[in-house]
Amino acid sequence: MVASPYVIEYSGSFLFPVPPEALWSAIEEMEHFEGWWSWLSDFQLDGPGLQAGSVLRGVVSPPVPYRMTVRVQLDRCEPARRVEATVHGDLEGPARLTLEPTADGTRADVSWRIEMTQRRMRVASLLAGPLLRWGHDRVVEMTVRGFRRQLTR
């Protein structure tokens, strides 16, 4: 099967120096997300918090010349253990976060398979796919650094 140039599949593991409950508490501080990450704007939470049925909305602006409006439907949430979600908007697809305790804190495993639906992005992916992937990976790195910074405060 040939991979679609419009799809980004990602899987990564990250270590955090706090137990899963402390990392979960940081994730629940959604009112601070825009201040933590320059790539996120117009962030809104529709729902009571980090639980199934809630929807996160925002605009993602990676360090490449495009912006994406996304809506993240939280499908399953197990506090300090797991989030399963479906992304909609300029990106479409499933995403997952799993937290596992380690001797030194928490291992966070993330994965998603998202398809670019915005016409401009689809054209760009054909012409400059590696650049779009680079922008995606920088957003992931900034997100992880932001959480680590908050956890050491």
C-alpha cells in the first residue's frame, strides 16, 4: 500500500520527570495552553474538562506558512492513563495519548494518523512534503518542551 502524501502518521514516546497524576494535572490546565505554546491560538474548550464528550478547538500555526483550524473530540479519557480522540477540521483522523508510570516519572506515548484536508496544504504536501513534516515535528517538540517547562515550575 502506497502512503498518501496527504497523511501524517506519527508515533512517539516522551519521558517526563513526574508521576502520571502530575502530568495529567498539567494537561488539565488548558486555560494556559496559548501562553505555553506560540503555535496555538483561538483555543476553546467546549465541555466540562478533560473527559469524554468534551471538544477542544483552536488554530495551529506551525513554523511554516500555513494555519490549520482543528476540533478535537475527546472520545475516551481515563485520568492519568489514556486519551483517545478524533481530530476534525483542516486535519482529520484518530489520535491517542497513553501515560505509563516509570521508575523516574512517566512515559507518554502518542500516536495519530491525520489527513490534511485544506486544499492549500494538500497542494503544498505534493510540492514540499518534507517541509510540512518538519513543521509538524517542530510543533510536537515545542509541545513536549512546554509541558516539561511547566512541570519544573
